[in-house]
Amino acid sequence: MTILNAVASTLSRHTRYLDNELHTIGGLVRPGDVCLDVGSAAGLYSRTLSDLVGPTGLVHSVEPLSFGHPFWSRVLGARRRGNVRHHAVALGARPGRAAMRVPYTAGGPATSRSFLDWQSRGLGSNAEFDRHEDVLVEVSTVDELVARERLDRLDFVKIDVEGGELHVLHGATATLERFRPAMFIEIEARHTERYAYSPGDVVEWLAARGYTMYTWQRGWTPAERVCAHTNNYLFRSRAARDSR
């Protein structure tokens, strides 16, 4: 583990600035794995995954907004790594073009709270921001990306798309059936409500496809529903667990 990733791991354990579960990724990803980081932002997860999969592995890092987090993108340097491929698109339920709604504060764009406007119903949780700008982006799907990159395996997927998780999963149906990757997904009711579905709908959709949900409680523990005290959940397929 690099010094940068060691610091990130420590911060995730002991502060509110990074996901509490970031330090657990090392137990889920192996050297040689192929990973997909959907909503990579500055590249923190992509950088961590890059170190974990090593020179024989590969990380596909997906982030449609090129102007987000310029300082941390340079510091982390995930896109410059030899085992990271960057995709400047949004992922959703079907390919095309759509607007990313980017909220602004007095300090500039809050790109980490941007969301894809396709089938959204208002601002939802982003109503707290006074101003938004729409940025037109290319939209693809996980299935389309997998086919285009000719992937013959996919071991781990991280999804952080501010409420559009179910749409990303709908566009990944064939990939999930074929590869059964472990998935680390941020799910919050305040974000999903803008798309008129609930966190429970995400859980039920994955459960119907043989996935079990886990929350981090000093170890990954099976859970039946999304809880108020955490935002990030691990989903694993029984078939994939038995084979690894």
C-alpha cells in the first residue's frame, strides 16, 4: 500500500471526511482483478483499486465531469496510472445524451453532488443549493462498456451516482448475470427519491438476482434493508463467493 492510500485508509477509519468503509476494500479485491469505478470523481477509489489489483489487473474509472475536483485529481493521479483506463461518460440505463445537473456554491461547482437528469423528478436532495447548471454528457451503460472493452471478467464494481444506482444496474443486467461481481454501492433515500424509487427497490432488484447485502460492523455483516446509520453497502453473489 502506498503512503497516500495508507493515509486515506486511516482517515476513512477515524474521520468523517472519507467513507468509513474505504479501508475494507483491500479484503474484497485481489491482484489481477478487473474493477469498475462508476462515479470516480477525483479518483480516490480508482487509486486505491489500482494499487490493489497491481500490474496484472485493470481499473475502469468512469467520470463524466472533467472539471470536478481538479486539485485532488492531480494529487491522486489515478488517471495517469498504467492499469487505469478513464471513461469520460455517464453510465445509466440506456445509451444516449443527457444533462448532468451540477449544483453551485459560493466556492464553485459542487460536482460530487451532481446527478444525471434522465427520468429525475426535480432536484430532490439538491434543493439546498441555490443554483444549478446543466452539462450535456454522453451516456453509456455498463453492458455497453464491457462489450466495447471486450472484458472477459469483472470482479468488483463501485457505484456512487447520487441516486441513480438502479438505472446503472438496469444497464448492467447482462454483465451481472455473466460475471457476478462484488459491488460496493452508495444508497441514500434522500437521493433516490428524485428518481421516484426507494433504497428498498435497489435491494430487491439485486436480491432477485441472487445478491446478498452486507453492512460494515467491524466486519461485513448480512443485512436485510438499508439503514439510516450508513450509506455504503456491499453486495455479493453466492456463486461468486463460493468460487473465490
